Amino acid sequence: MRADVVIVGGGPAGCLAGGILAKRGFDVVVVEEHGEAGNPACCAGIVGVGGFKELGIKPGSWVLGKLRRAVIYPPSNEPVELTREKIEAFVINRAEFDRFLAREAARAGATFLLKNRCVDVKIGRDSVVKIRGTHAGEINARLVIGADGPSSIVARKAGLIKSERYLKCAQIEVIAEARADAAEVYLGRSFAPGFFGWLVQAGDVCRVGLGATEGNPIQLLHSFFKKHPVISKKVEKVRTFDICAGLIPEAFSRKFHANGVLLVGDAAGHVKPLTGGGIYLGLSCAKFAAEAAARGLEAESNGKTLRIYDQMVRERFGREFELGVRARRIFELMSDEDLNTILGALRKDNVRKLVLEKFDFDHHGGLIRALTTELPGLLRELGVKRVMKYMRGLIKVK
């Protein structure tokens, strides 16, 4: 087979990029290892309202819930509630959302090769994608887009992975006591070292999950919903024992392009550093990738033209990535005692007001910058000795 573009991975970013390029008249082939787009999908499925508006995506039947508030449980388990009494985010059915984008791409003219796994990629002037499955063989492509997740074979074959730094996550669906309009966040090093746990209602079930920088995420999750003093009382019934688990790469851990190759979504490390969310960022960068790809294919000069993609991503999100990664590094070092102190500041009127004014679900940089105005007071509360151990988290991320 031959194609202008081969996209490895039929997730949201791959499907959106494929649909845009197909509409531009290019011959697009999407290689997806599963029998349909969206399966399996291991994701909390929370996407900001503003992000969808920005992307021009209208909410569909795949929206399961609408969130107006966050309830944060520090290690002390004394909750802090934040709300502006408006819809901030949607809880979505990821499988249905992925299939919606896949159908849109197919209608635009993209060809989907389902139940086919990419097993090798040879990068060159005309790249070769080797697949195994129902259409086993090779596809020659003018351009390859890697949308194949955190363990991307395209990224590895193109030499685009700079570091192997991941969050390990796990999630399970349960019947639980939860407010339909609230996302609950749980902090504590004993069950989610370096990250957090969550509980959110999604239709007639609730999703309970967590991420961690160390340990076995499935074991940590079992302990979390069975032993945590708050969560264990809320979970009434485990709906399925089919716990899903996955990896989230750190932002800036991959290069975005090479000659004849672009990466999008998790394959490119397009995730929010503070929350690990990747749907909005992945889709936004997929639009940039499609634009750069179209220019390169039309000019028949992929090497130079594809650099535009890197420029577009960094101009739009570079500062956001940098601030988020630096904040995450500090967070990962924090003890439970210090987390209690920092989150206790949210009970102060001035800090609470600042957070509610500056918070943007899809863009965290503005809030991080604003909170630096309160940094001196927070540092005084922590004390000099405790602050010093976090200083290395302030080293500029490159």
C-alpha cells in the first residue's frame, strides 16, 4: 500500500489530525490495533468546557456529566471545596468520544485499518510502516504521524524520546456515593506518592483512580478504595474487577518531530504536567500537526516545514509546560505535612479568591504565576529548612 500520511494510533489526536488532512485532500491511512476506536480507554474523562469551545467541538451524547466544583482532600482528610457555581468541565465517555472522532475522520475520507498493529517503522524520504494483523504487510508513506500513546513505537524508531519519566495510573469503575457535579481529589503519599487519587461520577457509575511516581498502581488503587478513611466509606460496590492501568509521559520528555515524522498526543508528551490530562492538549496539538503536515506535503519539503509544528506548539503551550513541570517537581517532593500546610491556605479568603479568579481548567500557567504573589507567606509557614529541600524543583526545565 501507499499513502500520503500513515497515522499510527486511532485515539483522539490521531483521528482529529487524520480527519483534517483527509479534508485537505490527502490520502490518509489510520492504523489501529484494536477492533474499534476507543477500546480500551483508561481515562478519568474530564475535559474543560473552554477547551471544547476553543477546539470547536460541540458536546454530544458522549457527555456523561457536568462538573461545577472540586473537593480537595489533603492528607489530613479535611476537605476544601472550590466552586464558581458554573459548569467548568464535562465528564465524558472516552470510548464513545473516540469513536465520534473516528467517524468524523472516516467521513472526511480517512481509511482505517482496524485490528492491525504497527510492529516497525523505517524512517526515510519515503517511510515504511510495517503492520501485523488483518492487513499484514507494509505501507509506504510520505509522512508518518505517531499517535500511538506513551510507549510509541514511532517515537522510539525515530529517536524522539528524550527521557523515560512516567506517571503510573490505574482506575476502576464502582458504585459509590458521589455528587454528580463534583470532582474529588485525594492527596497523600501513602496511596498516591507524587500524584493524587480521584473520584468522579460518570453516568450510573463512579470512576475511582490514582496516579503515582513509584510503586505498583494497581496495588495502590486496591488499597486506596478499600482502606482510605474517606473513599472506603463511599464505595458501595465494585462494578468490575477489570482494573485498567497505563502510563502518562512527562511533558517535554519527547521531541515533537523528525524528518518525515510527527508525534501527537501522549506519544509526544502532550499532557498537562499538574493533572496528567491529555485530551485538550492532544487535540490542540493535533490541529497544529495537521497544519504543518499539510504545508510540508504540499511543498514536498517535510524536513524544514515540519519545524513549524514545534514552533506552534511551543508558542502556544511552551511556557505552560515549563511552569507546570516545575510546579510538579516541587509537588512530588512534598511531605504530607507540607501538603496540609499548603492546602490549608485555600481556606484563607485572599488565596481562595485568587484561585477562583485565575483558575482555568485547560491552562494552568496563569494560576501558577498568580500564586507566586502568595509564595512568601506560604514559605514562612513551611519554614526555611523545609523550603530548602524544594529548591531543586525550581531549576528551569529544559
